[in-house]
Amino acid sequence: METITGKLSVVIADDHNLFINGLWMLLNDEPDIEVIDTAANGRELLSMLIKSQPQLLLLDINMPGMNGFDLLKHVRDVYPKIKVVMLSTYNEEHLVEKAKAGGASGYIFKNAEKNDLLQAMRLVGQGGQCFPVRQSVNTSSLSGSDPFLKQFQLTKREIELLQLIKQDFTNQQMADHLHLSIYTVETHRKNIMQKLNLKNPVELTKFILQYNL
């Protein structure tokens, strides 16, 4: 795999101006990194790449017009030398796997610490890859193989959420802890309620206490 030498030239493609501006300032403070341009949507990015190509593209998954995965495919097909790192707020295993399969060199969460981001970018620049390691909460007291829980056909993610609910996490806290969107957490909670045949959060709390989950 080709290794980048010298200053790392970067393009940021994201539809949020505040995020782009903050990332631009953060990266341009680094002596070995230079942000050469930004794009707010897929059309801007494709027009930009015709004129000049960066060594590294930081690409948001949720782009207007063409989404990040469509853009990833185009870049890998037309500009194979450009290394692509996907930017996302979602810690969803299928999205990480889709990025890998599409030829991305990395997948970085938008709430990553500065040092983690820089380390990942430099690693990719040196020919490596950087993808998140799956981290689960301690579910020793809630197991998918438990005979009682198994009858409800809860997924691993739903069991993780039950563990956090037991620890009095709010929906937002669960979203932050698991790097999920608040919408995804709310959807999982609704699915849990349906599978357990419960009508409201109070009944869910009683269920957890009653069965000592």
C-alpha cells in the first residue's frame, strides 16, 4: 500500500459548516497536515476532484445529493490513490463493515478526541487502516443465552440497552455511550417494549426489578 510522504494534503467533505470550520482550524494547526479545500455536498466534491486531488479525503456519511458511500465508490473507482476516511456520528457495525467493503481506509466518529483523530489520519497516511473496535457494556447479568431472556428474542443491542436502562441511563446518555443516534436508541426501546409486551417505561422498570435482570 502506498505511503504518503511529506505534508498530508486533506479535503473535508461535510454539509455542516461549523463542523468543517472547526476541523479545518484544528488540522491546519498541525505542521504535517494541510487542508487544501472543503466541500458541502457531493456535487462540489466531484467538481473539486476533477481539478485537484488530495492525499486524504475526510468524507461524511450523510451527504446531501450523493451519500457518503456512493461518493466513496466513485472516488475509489476514479481516484484510487486518494485515501478515504469516513466521518460519522453512528457506531453501527453494519456501517463500519460497509465502509471497509467500499475501500475506505478508516472510520472515525465525529466526537473523537483530537489526538485520536490525528493519530488515525497519520496512520492512514502511512498506509495503515483505522476502524473502531466494537465495545460492549458489561452484560454479565443480562445474557442472550439466558433461558428467561431467550424467549423474548432480544438482540444483543437490545440487551445492552436493557443493561443501561437498569443503570438509570437516559436515552441521550445511552446514545452517547454506545455512539448511536437518539433516534436509534428510541427505536430500540420501542422494540424492547413490544417484545416484552410492556406499555410504558414504568412497566419496563418494574419488569427489570421483578425478574432481577
